[in-house]
Amino acid sequence: MRIVLCGIGVVGKALLQLLLDDRRWLADHHGFAPRIVGAADSRGVAASKNGLDLLGLLSLKARTGSVGTGPIPDLPQFIADTDADVFVQAVPTNVRNPTDAIDQCRAAIHSGKHIVTATKSPLACAMASLKDAAAAHRVRFGYSATVGAGTPMLALAARCALGDRVTRIEGVVNGTTNYILTAMENKGETFEAALLQAQKLGFAETDPSADVDGLDTACKTVILANEAMHRRAVFTDVRIDGIRHVTPDWIGQAASAGRRIKLVGRADEHGLSVAPREVPIGSPLDVPGTTNALCISLERGGDVTLTGRGAGGFDTASAILRDLLDVWRSMRGE
Amino acid sequence: MRIVLCGIGVVGKALLQLLLDDRRWLADHHGFAPRIVGAADSRGVAASKNGLDLLGLLSLKARTGSVGTGPIPDLPQFIADTDADVFVQAVPTNVRNPTDAIDQCRAAIHSGKHIVTATKSPLACAMASLKDAAAAHRVRFGYSATVGAGTPMLALAARCALGDRVTRIEGVVNGTTNYILTAMENKGETFEAALLQAQKLGFAETDPSADVDGLDTACKTVILANEAMHRRAVFTDVRIDGIRHVTPDWIGQAASAGRRIKLVGRADEHGLSVAPREVPIGSPLDVPGTTNALCISLERGGDVTLTGRGAGGFDTASAILRDLLDVWRSMRGE
């Protein structure tokens, strides 16, 4: 399988490292020997018909900050022109300007490439139309890595939705905010102090807005609702409230009532929302630190709850690998 | 899709009811309009090329205890002779004599029928060889309903195993024993008293051995281990200890150490086992009543935990329906 990879940040590098480390196991167990025939980051591109040397690529990226040299690449053109089976997308999510990432997906679809993406914005903003386009062009569109990192939340959601009806989804699906809320609760800290600490430890970005203002959770809620509830929702359908206004006082009052405050993404008959909500201590959504939880309510089957690690480059890369193996199986007619 | 169904007990009846109730929804949403062209229980058979009337079938079963009249049918022959696409198996699990249920599966495979089963014994005793035979005959073999009832534990296990390595599985996968243990803990009852109460409420069978002696959990542990850890284990590989010897004293001592006793099925590098084990209160396996829990440890992805209802005719029938929809999609080339 020939791959063109765009985005060599935390996730892209983890994927390259994983393909290196697991090369033998993947070949032995799955007959899977992928080649990266094209790689691009925001500053340059690299390409080789026979497959790039992954170690060399990682080392070049570490030394120079890019896998290639300028000029700044036209990624859709690069994706369309590269002779590959699959486009792997690991560029940063930007819901304020999703166009670039969507254009990359369209370029892949129109040049007959399967897509495996870890970038949330194309799905949060154009999931239904991209899926329709992929189906029309008979290419696969894998996006396991966009929700839950290595915890297969979307696979579970899809499975639950088959043969039963999902009436509600609730998720604690952003590790950064859950880490901050857990720290505020455990140490009585203010939001600002807990955020600063999370940034120092690498659990929060320098610009924390996507996490603490609920944008990341909103993207994931859209993807989950579309997957499990057969909706065609987009990011702007979500009522979003973040955690900046959560105070130690509120946390204390909730605790004395046997509750914890979690940033909850929810989809139900009232629509999609993201907001800090009080959940009973010990209930399925009461997960600590960077753990993620997803609760799916089924009309017939009751509540199904999944918890697991929801963040991390290698976990996200694992999810990309699962989708690549799915594509590989379908290419082999399995 | 033409179905031949064997076993019209709690699960078989629930499936017929579900196909009746959801007829319109299944047709509209999935283009799925199955016909039951053959049905058999231990006392008789019924068949119709155009599809049996489901309401009539259920009413006959309720009135007479059977869907047909004697003599006692030769089920493998009936399965082989019925012109159907799929064999649905919902006969009772009997691990002491799994031959009959295995023979039914073989008859289906050799007559080119897909299989969807809720019966654990063929999988617990011959999973690897039946899967090999099904693959060789290019028929699908669905067994979602054998573990977790409506909670898609096997789908999650398979997904987790793809692209990562499962190092350990632990499950609380038998609702009856968990109900009894929860009652013993909450009311300080003896095992015998709690069992009697569970039998009165319909949570335990008149012959409770399969549940309380750990046989049901052992079957499910075999199926989970084979699915997630690529093993070829069989029932006799499992070291099995049930809950008859759990005392109120032990439960009390565990509680004072912050632990609860659960019947845990486990597969790891030491092999497969079923035994009552102390688990920390609030840990993933600490689920109450008839709730099931499955904890999958991944080499790369950490622990993934799934909880949900693990019992009930309609829940199990939902899982059968999911597998039928999978078969239906593959028949349509999706």
C-alpha cells in the first residue's frame, strides 16, 4: 500500500515511528507493508516512488523542522499528483478555517485515493458531503482517529447503531479539560492556575482555546452524532459553552451534593451541545484526568459505556493504523 | 434474506418478536426484509418457502409449546435441506455435550449457509475449526450474541486487537452470578439464600450450575480470548472456579479492605481462568447487579473498558439482528 501523508506533527511522527517499530509484526500478521511515497508538512514535501526512508524522514524533521524544503506546498495539488492508494491526513484541526483540510480530502477523493484522517475539521464541518463524495468515488473514508484516540469509540458507536436506535450520546471526550477540572477539584485551584499547570506538563496547548472553550469536544460530538444517530450535523449546529467560567466554588458545591463537573458533549432529541455539567460521582461519565468516557443510550439495549485513554500521539496513530488495515483488507477483497 | 431458525426459547422468541415489531424500520432503513423459511425447536419443525407467518408461529409456540408437530427433528438434516441463506442458531448451550450444536453449524456450512449464532457451545468447544470451515466455504459466521448480549463486546475486542496487541482480558460477563454476589453483599445473605431469591425473580435457572459454577463465564472467556488474542483456546483449557464457596464472611472482609468479590473471567499470558476475585470498589470491573463489564488491556493503548446490560432475550436478539444485518450487507456486496 502506497501512502501520501500530510501533517508531520505529534500524530504524524508517531505514525511514522509506529510503522517503523511494528514493520515486522505488521508484515507477519497482516501481510501489510506500507510505503510512504509522499510526505508533506506546512513547510515542504518529500516524495519517492519506492517509499521514503522513515528513519531519515524523522531525523530530517527533527533537525530542520520540515520533511522537505520550500516553497510552501500546495497540499491538494501534492495529494492529487502523488501516485498513492491512500491519503493519510494528520494536519491540525482548525474549525475557524476548515477549508484547507476539506480541500485536501476532496483532492484525495477526486484522484481516487482512500482517506484515513485524524483531522477533525473536515468531519465536523463537511462529514455528510465528504462521505457522499467518497461513496460516489468508491473510496474508503476512515476517521477512527478523530474521536477517542486509541479507544475505538466510533467503531462502538457504529456497532451500537446497527439494529438498534441510539437515543442519546454523552461523552467526556477532551483530555485537557478533564485534566484541568480534575486538578481544580483535587487541589481547590482556580481555572487559571490549573490551566497554567496543565500547560507546563504538556497537557494543554499554548493557545488552549480549542480545548477549554469546548471546540474540540464540539467537533467530536458532531462526528459521534452523525456516526451513531445518522445525522448530518455540522459544527455550527452545536451550542457550545467551555470551562473558563467554572469556579472552585461551583466545584465545591457540586462535590457536597455528590457530583463532579465534567465538560460533556451531548446529542439527543434536543440537538447537540457542549457544556460543563454536574454528573453523579461514580457514574459512567465520572472519569478522572485525561481518561475519556462515552455513554451511548440505546432504545432497546439500555446504556453502553466505553472508557479509555483519549489522548496521545501514539494512541491516535494506533487508530490511524486500524483504519489503514481496514483499507488494506478491502483492497485485498477481504 | 431467507432464514432457517433453530431454537425457539427466550432468545428465539425475542428475535421473532423483534423482526415483527421492527419490520417497517428494517425495511426502510436497511432495505432488510428477512423471511423465516424454516423454524425448529426440540419438538418439531415448520417450513414455508414464502416465509412463515411470525405472529402465527409465536402463537402456536405459546399454545402448544412447539412450532411444529413431532417426530423430534433431525436438526442438521433440517438445516441442510432448507433452502435458506442464513442459519440462525438459538438453541441452549450445553458444554457437556456440544456435539449437537456443532453438528448444526457444520450442516449449515456444508450446505453453503451463513451462520448467526447465540449458542456458546460451538464456539467454546470448536471456534477455530468452525471459523476455518466457514472461511473455506466462504460463508459468514456471526456470534456477537454469545458474549455481552446487546453490548457489543466482541466487536470492541476485535477492533481493539486490530493494529495493537491485547495483553489481557478481564470480564464480569455473567449477570446471574453478579446479581447473586451483589445481593449477598447488600443484604449479608448466604449464597444459598441469594440464589433462591434470584431463581424466584427469574435471574437464575432452576439448574443454576452453568452460571454459578462458572461454565457460562468460561465459554465467554474462551470466545473473547480467541477473538481478541488470536488464540485457538477451547473450553477445557479454562481453569474454572465458581461462586458456591463465596461466604458472607469473605465478602465482609473484602469490603473492609475496599474491595468487592466478582466472578472474573481472565485471559492473559498465564492462560484462561474463571474465579471469584476481589476487585477494588470503583474499579472498571466493579459493576452492580446484572451489568456486564469487559476490560481489555492493550500493549500500546492502555486499558479500554466497556460496560452495559449483559443479559435478556431482547438484548441478545438485538445482537443476532446486528449479525444478520452484517450478512445482509455482505450479500449485497457492501
